[in-house]
Amino acid sequence: MAKQFILTDDGLKKYEQELEELKTVKRKEVADKIKVALSFGDLSENSEYDEAKNDQAKLEARIVELEAMLQNAKVIDEKDLSTDTVNVGSRVKVLDMEYDEEITYKIVGSAEADPKQGLISDESPLGKQLIGSKIGDTVTIEAPAGEIHFKIVDISL
């Protein structure tokens, strides 16, 4: 059975837009590159052609990946979420107890994760610990530098 991808509504829209862009705009750009490279003649020493064909292969692989992801997507309906416990789709404000610093994360499926943007996967060590927790709970994460303790300050959508 194919892996199920958990997506928020925003994530679903983002990947649908990317797929549409790849299929319409990017495919045409790559086809044009190949056409131009073919006009240079001898393919055995034509680096432009090789590069364009590589671009085409990467593009088609990404399209297949996105189609599979969207076909196996489970979209989280934020209307069904509660702010009593942390779930995929929840926004969680935590207090890093060592540095006394508040950080807000949104829990998303692994396909949408982008820690630099505050989007952490439900499959990540922190995401796993946060899922099911309530306001006031403290979670501990094993990190290479040692244990990190987070206290849940707020849960929102």
C-alpha cells in the first residue's frame, strides 16, 4: 500500500499549484530548451542537449512524485480539530525551558515540513512528542546536544 501523505488544506493547494505549473509552464520551457539544443546539431558533443534532457527527467520525476502524493493525500479538515490537544494542523506555542524562549510551530505532515518556516512534521521527534499533548504539558526531546524540554503554552488553529 502507498504511503499516505497528511496535508493541511494550504499544503494541498500549494502542491496542486506546483503540479499545474510543472505540467503547463515548465514542461514547455524544457521542450523549448531541447528544441534549441537539437538545432545545434551533433548530439554526441552537445552539452546543452544533455542538460535539457536531464532537466526534463528531473521535471517528469517531480511530476510523478507530486501526482502520487496528491493521489494518496489525506487532507486535515481544520474544522474537525480541537484546541484541547495537539494534532496535525495545530499551531502550538511552546516555551523552550532552557532558554526561556517562546516558539510557535505548526504541526504538518512530513511532505509539508519546513522547520525554517516553523512547519514541523508530525513524524519528527518534536512533532511526535507534541501530538496528543495539552496546554501545560511538558515534552522532552532527545537531541544530539542532550535533552530539550518544552512546555506547551498555547494550542490554536
